[in-house]
Amino acid sequence: MPLVEVRELQMHFPLGGLPALLARLRGLPAPVVRAVQSVSFDVAAGETLALVGESGCGKSTVARCLLRLLDPTAGSIRYDGTEIATLDSDAMQPLRRNIQMVFQDPTASLNPRLTARRMVEEALLLHTALDAADRRARVDGVLEEVGLGRELADRHPHELSGGQRQRVNIARAIATNPRFVVLDEPTSALDVSVRARIILLLESLRARHGLSYLFI
């Protein structure tokens, strides 16, 4: 059985303003933008699946539906046999430690007020029962695993390079030992010289931990 199964996924966004007003006056259904229409795929345990398409075709919307950052309009999303497309936030919470995401922009996705250590620790505070000493040890271990020494752990995002910021994002995503990670164009905002190193890091983490990736 695949780890992640997506069937006929749809995500429609309602239009407001003049189009909605005209539709109401004419007695027509409310207009929508069909951002995602009938997408289906499987991701096996330990597999990397690439989701490829032109800009604006709905790839990132699919990713946000998988994480339930958006509530899909229709379709099925099954994680490890559990239907998650219709779960409410409380029911989804226990699954979030196993489904993580690395966002495209390493700057915008980090809190500028928090240090690298604090941002990685936040995931552990939310999703594990580790005490303070164990959290600190886990944060140090994860930061080292992604190539960030302890001397960088107490720096804020503006004190790090773009590649280092993305390594913080990756560390935050894997800190809870997830099984499935969505990578939303994780290298597109980085310098060309840094991209290959990040790709190699992600592949080494996948092989070491048996992670499954959806790579956009």
C-alpha cells in the first residue's frame, strides 16, 4: 500500500468582486478559479516523486492541500491508509509530526525574531513530549546533520546565508522524524552554487531515514 494516495484532488477558489456580483444578478453559480482539477498520484515509502508543471499550474496548491493548510474542494488524500482530506484540525494534529514541508523561500518561511535553535525546537515543543534537555540534544543533532555547526544555532535568519537558512528549514522539517516531506521548490530561491549541495543533502537524509518526498 502506498504511504500517500491522492485521488481526484480538486481545489477551487471562489471569485469575489464584480464577477461574483454579476453571477448573482444573473442567477448563475458563484464563479471559481479551478486551481487544481482531478489530480491523482501515489507516493511509496522511501520514494521521491517529482511533481512538475509550469508556473501557476497549481503545484504549490497541491502541496498545501496535502499538508491540510488548505481544505480541498473535493477528492481523497490518504496517508498510511487514513483519509485526511476531511479531518478537522484537532484530528489532524497527531499526524502533523509525520507530514512536514520545506517551503520555497527560506527567508519568508522563518521567523526573524527567533534563532535557528528556537525555530527547530518549536516543532519538538508542538509535536513531541521531550523534556528540555532531550529537546536541546535533538536540536543540536539535527542541526549538525544538515551541516550547521553549533556556532550557528544561536544566530537569527538575517545572520545566515540563503543556503544556511534553507538548512534550518530542512532541520525543522525533519526534527520530528517524519515519514513524508513535501519539498516546494526548495532550491529555486538559492544561488546556483548552493542548489547542488542542498539536493545532495536532501538525498542523503532520504536514504538515511527512509523518508518519502514529494518534490515540486
